[in-house]
Amino acid sequence: MAHLIIQSAWRALLDTMRPRMVILSLLPLAAAGFLGTLGYVLFWDAWTTSTRLWIGSQGWLLDTLHALGWSQPERGLASVMVAALGIVALLLLSLLLVSAFVMPSAAAFVARSRYAQLHRRSSTQLVQSLLWSMGVTVAGTALLVVSLPLWIIPVIGLAIAPLIWGWMTAKMFAFDALASFASGVERRRILRAHRWPLLAMGIACSYVGMLPTLLFGLGWWALALLPVLMLLSLWLYALAVTFAALWFVHYLLAALVATRGCAQSV
């Protein structure tokens, strides 16, 4: 399995650089950028005001923040919380858009170029895939919200979010990679046999997706170039998710062909 993981990752990296995939990765960026700008213009003031009032009503939180040296915690923390939740929402949207639009194209491209013996199944599988992705997104969002208090703990905070995000990526992309080519029985058998490598791939992809946030570590330059850095980081994230989609497709279609080969040889 290790050889298949490395081989599929290398092939996915090469495919991610293809012009078609680069263009496809711009679609989630355009949608997320538009909705993010719209949300900022329409709701930023209302959301930050509501969050500031909520923080002001939490005596224990104010005492903790004052003890940590915050002189006006309501104003600063409200902006940080709304911005953080907005970024998480945009990342979730990008993940869903990649699943809906990039994944089918990636699976069709890989199957056509490397696995001509695989044939697409009924298009109703795409509807099932979309419903599955939405279910995983709802479950993952609930886990992220519940785990928010743990994010302030340095070591745990760096582990819990990528773990949840990796689980979501593995669940969503693994299903999507096989939806158009495998039967229900084949899909369940393959996902059960490869569940731990797939989870490891998902967690690895979640850490890769975090790399664009390093752009915001440029000090004062980050504040001066904030709109540009936001768009650039979202695009790099979309490109990282596109790589993840291709990685899962390469890995699972190879596993599907191997499974059918073993079944035929028995």
C-alpha cells in the first residue's frame, strides 16, 4: 500500500499542474471569493456587533482575556472570531465545490488516460455523491464547532482540526472517486480494506491545505496585502484540494482495477 500511496501522489502532483486542472481549481476560488465579498459587505458589521455583545455577556471569558493582557477584548476578539468562522465556511465551500465539480472531471480524466477498461456507471451516482458530501460536511462542521475550545491549546489545536478535516476529506473524496466506476459492493469492500491509508492521506492533505496560511506570517506586509493574500491563499488551498482529489482518484481507481483483477483470477 505504501508504494501505491507514493505512486498515486506523484501522478496526482503531475496532473495537478495540467492547465485543465489549474483552470478547474479557479472555479472554487471564484465562487468562494464572490460569496466571501458579498458576506463581508452585507453582514460583517452585524455579525461583529452581535459577537461583541455575546462576548461582553460572558463574564468568565472577559476575566480570562483580561488576565491574558487584552485591554479591549470584545472588539478585537469579535473580529477574529467572525473572520475565523468566515474562513472556515469558505474552506468548507471550496471543499464541496471541488467535490461537486472537480472530482467528476478528475475521475473521468484519470480513468480515460490510465484505466480505459473502467466504464462510467449511471449518472444517478453523482446525485448520491453530492448527498454524501453534504452529509459529511454537516457532520464535520458539527465536530469542528464542538472542538473549538480545544483549538486554543497549542499542541492539541494543531492536531484536532487537521484530524477532523482529514476525516472529512477522506470520507468525501474516497466516495466520490469510486462513485462513477464501482458498484456499491465494490466500493464498500475497497473503502473498508483501505480505510487507514485513506485516512492518512486525508490528514496529510489537510496539512498541505494549511500551508497557504503561512502567507499571513509576513508581518506588516500581510496587513498591507490582505485582500491579495486572501485570494492567493484561497486559490492555493483550492489547488491543494484539487491535488487531494486527484490523489484519491489515482489511488482508488488503481485499487479498483487490482480488486477486479484478483476477483477475475480466482
